[in-house]
Amino acid sequence: MLPRQVIRWPAWIFQASPEWWRTACVLGTSVGQQRWPSFPWRLCSAPAFRGCHSTVPRVPGVMLTSERYPVQRLPFSMVSEEDLAAFERIIPGRVVTDPADLEVANVDWLRTVRGCSKVLLRPRTTEEVSCILRHCHQRNLAVNPQGGNTGLVGGSVPVFDEIILSTALMNQVISFHDVSGILLCQAGCVLEELNHYVQERGFIMPLDLGAKGSCHIGGNVATNAGGLRFLRYGSLRGTVLGLEVVLADGTVLDCLTSLRKDNTGYDLKQLFIGSEGTLGVITAVSILCPPRPKAVNVAFLGCPGFTEVLQVFSTCKGMLGEILSAFEFMDAECMQLVGQHLHLTRPVQESPFYILVETSGSSGDHDAEKLDGFLEKALDSGLVTDGTVGTDQRKVQVLWSLRERITEALSHDGYVFKYDISLPVERLYDLVIDLRTRLGPSAKHVVGYGHLGDGNLHLNVTAEAFSTALLAALEPYVYTWTAAHRGSVSAEHGLGFKKKDVLGYSKTPAAVQLMGQLKALLDPKGLLNPYKTLPACA
Ligand SMILES: Cc1cc2nc3c(=O)[nH]c(=O)nc-3n(C[C@H](O)[C@H](O)[C@H](O)COP(=O)(O)OP(=O)(O)OC[C@H]3O[C@@H](n4cnc5c(N)ncnc54)[C@H](O)[C@@H]3O)c2cc1C
């Protein structure tokens, strides 16, 4: 993010303000302050933090997936001493069998599912991945591709003893073209590092998410991750130009073009975007990076109700148009949890809802003028009751961290039942209200937040511990509700292990059948990420 270079707020405020006000304006401008100058300024005391690292509590004792869920091991071979020796020949010194090292790779980020793999492989090259998969194919060994292991649907860790194939060492940038903004890199590059790399060259990555500090670009593509820039730059289905993929039998499929236009038949790369490691292992990515915006502003606003949130969104689209780059919302309970578990400070008055609006543009003055106009209108019409604006990099980060770290705060609150759904935007919050009544005190918290601009709700229910009774109250209720409102049961997180059986709520039987046929064609032995993405019957 670029710091704003120009003073965004009208000069009279600086001239007429006492010293504390002046300081506040440098750190960021409160639109609420403009209305109620007697309010003491609420400085954000949170550290400038963006991205998930390793702050999730390391609670021992995650139950084995095979014990918690009714799933049977398929008749794959077991890894033998001969297999380990073969892997050692392919990737000398990078065959991990130490139980302590394997523990981390066997458990997901949320600490809700756990496999019992006995081996993790760390290839560096596509050729090594190909040799590994050829061997696994011959020996009928199941494989779990793993990137940063930040996935939220249990897809990134084995269900039983599948071999973990990590892309962590496949972290080289292959090339970057500073006219076109096309980046070619290996699949294991960490998203945040790629963003730094292209930022230094005047570009940004077209996607951004709270897990940026750990997730890999290959994992992002494999899950077709949406995230915080989706509103502006759209889906990876548009920005990924080419992929290199190793198929289940070891065949290298080179679709790594850097062409914006290529209508030579079927667009094969699309099959692998969002396939969650079930059709092939992505080894390299070609991606189009947009130019780095020269001016970035973030407004964090308090809102009296969800109807007002929707009206602010309409106003925002109308008034900010081409510079609007994110429109996120969170409810009061989310704010309470980031305060309670992460000690982040609420930067505005307490409100039922909060909105984060980001603008990114090429002219600071122009953007400032537009944002001021929008904020004035939102305040005057009572749609917004308080707000603050980030005008420098630090404040922008502090405001973003309130939204980005909700997932992390929830994981500190207990066991989390997670739902990531798309709905018509006007119905986006109804299910949260409905569930609060339905679940009553059996849930600790029922919260709603998400990418409102994309019609994507993150609905989360926390409890002291996993509870089958709570699960039964939630499922299939959440899915039937979503399907009845013509929504999608997975907006951006994918299906993984946890959501594979609910595919039918969003896809017709004919579509599910075709997906099964594609899987059978590309991976006839079903070795890649078994028990995931497709329902057992597909
Ligand atoms: C704090 C936090 C915030 C998040 N925010 C968002 C968000 O805003 N939007 C969003 O969409 N997601 C979000 N996620 C979910 C997650 O970060 C994304 O799904 C991410 O794209 C996963 O990348 P990864 O490298 O960690 O993949 P992993 O978690 O390792 O794997 C995910 C899936 O992809 C497969 N896979 C991984 N690498 C490859 C490969 N090279 N080839 C083939 N298959 C592969 C795995 O087998 C698995 O099925 C968030 C997660 C966290 C923890």
C-alpha cells in the first residue's frame, strides 16, 4: 500500500484545530470528528499487522479426522521403506519423516481436522514433482498437495496417511515483465512476498487476503481464492494467464502462456483453477499484475443497521465508481472479538455494523475529493454515524487489520463452525439473525462479516468445543437456507474435506456427474487429494 502523499482533509481543519486534532488528522481523519469535534480522538493502538502468521494458539489434542467423521480409508498402498528410498533418490535430504515436523503439516490452520501422514516431500522443481507423482502412480500411493496450509475447509491436510507434497521450496520467481505486469513464478511463492516483489517494480498482486503471509500462489490458484481485491480486479479465473501442472501420472502439462488472448480451443488451465489439488499439482503460475495505485485511502465507518450498510454500498458505488477497491463489512460481535482476543482498538464509536471502504487510484487529489464528497453525503444522510480515514500506510494497515484478523480472533474463541456463502446482497445478513434465534445459548457467538461488495458472507459460529448437537442444528439448515435463496454454499474457500458433501446444494446432478467424469479422466486411480471436493458418490 502506498501512503497518501497529499493532505486529504480541507486545510481549514488544520488551521482551526487544536494540537490533538492536528495529530489526529496526520494519523487519519475522522469523519465523525468533523461532526462532533468534542469527541476525544480514538487512536488506533493496534500494531501495524497485515497477514496471518503463527498466532493461532497451539492447543494440543486435535481429534483425528478419521475418528470425528464417518470416512473409510480407500485401498491405497501404504508407504514402504522402498518408497522412502525412492523418494530420497528423487529429492535427496528433503524427505521428512520426523513426527514433530509432520505434526504441523497434518493439522489444518483452524485446528479442526488432522491426518496421520508419515511422510512429507519437499520438491524444488517441476521435474521432481513429476518423478514423485510417477512413482506414486505406479505404487498406488495417495497424495495431498499442500501450499501454505491456510485453507479453511480441511483440504490442505491428509484425511488418513496420504503423502504430503509441499510446495514450500518451490518459491522462485521465474520472470517479471515490467511493461505488461506479467509475473511468472513457481507455485510455492508466498503471496505477500510476491506482492513485495512486484510492488518494488510498480505493480501489485491482483489478490490480497488475510493469510497472505503464509499462503502460496499455487494454493491461491488451487482454491481460486477471492479475497480483498476481488471487487476491483476480479477472479483469478481472469488474472491467471497460464499454469504449469503435473498430472496424477506424472505428465507435465505446460499451459504456462503469458498471453492475454488465446482462443485455441478449450482453456485447460481453468480446470485446475479451483480444483483444490484433485486434478493435478500446480507447479508454476503466470499472472497479470495491475499497476500499483499511487493513492490508497481507507475509511472505517460505523453504521446503525444493515439496511444502512446496503445504502452506503449503493452510494459508494455511485460516488466512488472507478476508484472503489474494497467494500467490507463486519458486525458488532466481530469487533468485540478482535478487541477481546487480539486487543485491537475500535477506532470509531460502538455501532451495530462497521464498514471498511478502500479507494485506490492514480491521483491523490482526485481521490481525496471524491472520498470527501462520499463521506459528507454518508454522514449528512445519517447512513454513517462515525468514521475515520487512513491517510498513511500505517493507519491504512491498522484499519485493515481490524477486518483481516477476524478469522484469527474467531479461532481464539473456541471451536469454529465456518460457512462461506454467496447470497443476493440484500439478504446477506438475514441468515445471521435467523441463526442467533435458532441456536440460542448453545452457540457462544454467531457472527457475520465479509466481502459485501462481492455478495460474500462469512458466517461463523463459535462454541467452547466441537458439538455434534450444534452441528446438527447448523447443517443442513445453513445449506438449505442458502440454496433456497439461490446462493452458493462455497463462495471462495472451496469444498475441501468439510464441504464436499454439500456440493449438490449449488450444482445440479448433471454438473456433479461431469465433475466426477473429469476427475476419473485426469486421475483414474483417485490418488490426488482423495476424500475431498467431490462427494463420495460422484
Ligand atoms: C486468516 C485467513 C484469512 C483468509 N482469507 C481468505 C480470503 O479472504 N479469501 C479466500 O478465498 N480465502 C481466504 N482464506 C483461505 C486460504 O487462505 C485460501 O484458501 C488460500 O488460497 C489457501 O492457500 P494455501 O497456499 O494456504 O493452500 P493450502 O491451504 O495449503 O491448500 C488449499 C487447497 O489447495 C490445494 N493445493 C495447495 N497447493 C496446491 C498446488 N500447488 N497444486 C494443487 N493443489 C494445491 C490443497 O491440496 C488444498 O486442497 C483465509 C485463510 C486464513 C487463515
